[in-house]
Amino acid sequence: MKALVLSGGAGTRLRPITHTSAKQLVPVANKPVLFYGLEAIADAGITEVGIIVGDTADEIREAVGDGSRFGIEVTYIPQDAPLGLAHAVLIAQDFLGDDDFVMYLGDNFIVGGITGLVEEFRTERPDAQILLTKVPNPTSFGVAELGADGRVVGLEEKPKQPKSDLALVGVYLFTPAIHEAVRSIEPSWRGELEITHAIQWLIDQKRDVRSTTISGYWKDTGNVTDMLEVNRSVLETLEPHSAGTVDEASEIIGRVRIEEGARVSGSRIVGPAVIGAGTVVNDAYIGPFTSVSEGCRIEDSEIEYSIVLRGASVTGVRRVEASLIGRDVEVTPAPRNPKAHRLVLGDHSKVQISS
């Protein structure tokens, strides 16, 4: 069995962060989201992995390499444009051959991994198996309709009037039957080959399409709110550890991980929180559910429930919360006189100012 990991999306909902970084590499608890998926695939005993890459291919290649660090062998498959999930299957056919495979969206996060699901699929071998979860806003997802026997009878992509509250999670398992399906469908109104249409084609052909409804934690990390929520969820499982230096004037409370070379002085850190390698925390408060990456500086400031990326600095700021701060960003107080806000913002930014 092989795996096909989709890592070519533009990440428009995470702009401006994704103007300069692949969305799949934005860190959760200081580890890229994509890495959690690759680890789950390896844990399920799958070693041959194809990664669909687009405009951020060089960055993905640099981060993942040949896959040996995860115990897998990686083949990179270029996709010239994001033309849909079914199109990814279409262009990966040479890599996939006649093998069964799991398709995993690289920006999805599933607590507990996929080992049980893969084992079930290997035993039963339906033509397709999809993961479903109940959501409060099904109009934002692909939605499944189940028959009385629990089998999948229909799928719709972001329907205006959903027939259920069961959304497709970004993990799919297929036999080679899916290849005929993706060749048989037409692009949707979005100009994409939709995987929901391909699975619907299998259903219409009376093929065996099954579903598993998961009750565990799942998130599509496509926006800042979900990124922060996934970060919170991962930090809940954090084991405390300190490989850095903490002076006597500092207070460390709860589950806090301090990486090698980090220095904490005159500060209070309340876990769960992680402080990256080489980061300096001085006269600061870092609150729960905060991930500070490597090489950062947090000084004379308070920050909580946030993600701070590599090389960023937050100095002299009274309070920062529920924030995603990009690489090499500088956050400083505004001058007191005249009273004005001075901003340098990328496209599609969102700013909240207390005046």
C-alpha cells in the first residue's frame, strides 16, 4: 500500500503567512503540520509516499528531503496548478500503479493517526473508504449522505442545502478502481476535478464505497483560528522538559518544554507551552497554549494562546493573544506622541486595534 500526500495548495486563508511559506509547513507545537501526517503514514506501516507539490515545491523538498527521517521513501510529483484532488490522483497514476493507497491532505490534523483505518481497509478492501465527522457548518465542506445500512449513497461538494452534517475528513483510501473514476469525470464549476465527483461515480457504478465516522479530534488547518486550536490540542499532550537555562528569578508552571540553547530570565511561563531552541525570554510572561519557535526574542511583553514563528521578536508589548506571528516579524510599541498606528501589512491581513 502507498500514500499520496497533497501539499500543493496556495493557502489563501492563511495569508499573509503563506505569501512566503507553504501552509503545510506552518508549525504546530513547533513542528510543521505536514510532519504529523507523514508520521501517521509511517506509523501505519506505509513506506512509499508520493507528495504532490506546487509553487512551494522547493520549500517542501527542503523540509522533507528523501523522507528517511520519517522512515519513508518520498517521490515528489509536480502539479502545475491546483486543479482538484481528483486531478492529483490522475497525475500520480504512474507512481501509484495498481496499488491500493491512502490519500492524505497535508494540512489536515487527526489525533490518533490512521493506523486502525488502514488495517481495516487492508482487511475489507472496499473500492473506496472515506472518513466523516460531524460539523456545525456542513456548507463549508464536502458532505456525505448515508443510507439506512450506513453505506454512502451520495456526496456533495459544499452544498447550499446539506443533506447531512457529515463532512469529509481529508483522508481517503482507494483501490485502483479510483483511476477509472477520475478519468470519467468532468471539471466542476470551479474548474477542478473534484474527488467527491469521482467517489460519486464509483457509487453510481454500484461499487463498494464505505465510510468511517470519527469522533476524535480533526481539523483542517486552513485558517488562523484552526491553527491555534490545533496548537492548543497538541500542547495538551506536551511532556515537560528543559534543555535550556532558566534563572532563579523565573517561574515555570505546568507542562513547559524549553529547547536546547533557550534562555529564560526574570520571566513567568505557564504551560502548556513550548520555547524553541535559541530563543530568549526576558522579563516576560508566556501563557498557556503558546508555541514560540527557534531563534525568537520575547522581552518585556505578555503573550498567550499564540504561535510565534522562527526569528520573530516581541518587545515592550503589554499583551498579545490569539495571534499567529510570522517569521522574522518585529512587534514593538507604537510611539506615544503623536498617537497613531504605524502598520506594514501584507495582502489580506486582518488587524484589530484598540484606540
